[in-house]
Amino acid sequence: MKAPHPSPGAGKKKPAKKARAKPKSLLSADEVERLFEALKERDPEPESELQYRNPFTLLVAVVLSAQATDAGVNKATARLFDIADSPEKMLSLGEDAVRDHIKTIGLFRNKAKNTIALSQALIERHGGEVPRDREALEALPGVGRKTANVVLNVAFGEKTMAVDTHIFRVSNRTGLAPGKDPLEVEKGLLAVVPDAYMLHAHHWLILHGRYVCKARRPDCPVCPIRDICRYPDKTG
């Protein structure tokens, strides 16, 4: 007796169902526009709160700001940048002296080591200049994606999005660009923020998170985007 012929497609694995893409934003395009217009009206030309003299000192300040406040970094670097505002001067100053200048901020020992190492790398690889290139920046000691994005945006006017804890929180709370990690939020923001607002979007969102949409208790009564925000537990 002949074995029955297998039916067409027998033994073949069924194609896996594609995961449904998450929405890039819970807000409509009109709501996103109104959100950034409201933030712009409150602060038309936002700037970094880190104090710096040039792209190099900005790079160092951002590296030092990890797990530290901008105010704390500014206090630590005020004298340091007076005497070492270039990779060459920083390298000449030496790790011990850099460590003494920044010992009031968190992780100062490792940060001093990275500051000297990135200064050396800038001299050896880029002629002492801060590169206007993400890959080159991320190859420097102590420099990650967020730091590279800040430098590209602030020093070179690139339309990047540096997602820190404030921007991550605001993006998820408001529904502007929900995401489970900073990279997902970054990609979501790049997809939904109108080009006209991209240059300053990073600063508007970080300042909003720092002073209004605070971690422990958002100050919803004074929030300029309260009517747009999707956060269900508004205060006040």
C-alpha cells in the first residue's frame, strides 16, 4: 500500500507573525505641533545649563555630568577650564590635578582618567579637534551615544536627540514618544518631532523634565502642555 502523498506545504513552518509596530507617538501630529509651540513660547532660545568655552570643554563637561548635576559640574570646572581649555593643556595638567579639580562630583576618579584619555585620543586621532562625527565621538573614552548627541547638537548645530532620564520620563509620560529604553525613545522622537523644532527640542524637553515634569511629583498645575499630555495621574 502506497503511503499517502503529503499535502502541499506539509512539514513547512508557518511564517512567524510580524510583531505589530508600536506607535511612535500617542499624540496626533497637531498635538505634537502644539506641544512644541507651547514649550517654544515659554523659552524661545533654550541653551545648555552646562558652562563651556568651546567644543572641547563642552565635551568634557558632558562626560563629567553623568550621575552629577549641571550645577555641580559647573562649580567643579570653573577653575579647571580657566587653565585647561584644550586637549593639549588638559593632558599637560595631568590626571592627578584633574582629579583634584573635579573631586566634588560623582565618580570623579574614573572621570578624571577618561578626561585625560579622551584628550590624548583627540590629539592622536583628530589633531586636537573635537570631531563632528558620531562614530568618532563614541570611539573616545567615556563618550557614549547621549554625550555624542549633546556635542553634535550644542557645539555643531546638528538636529540630534540626546535622551537622558528627564527626556525619557517626559516622552513616556506625555505619550510623545513612548519607549522601553533611551534608544527607542530617541528613534521615536526623531520620527515625530517636526523639523522646525528639532534643533532645540532636546533642550525644551530636558528643561521641562528638570523643572516641571519632575520625577517624584510633576508640577502639572503650571505645565504649559497639560491639556495635551496623556499622563493619567496629573497633580493639582
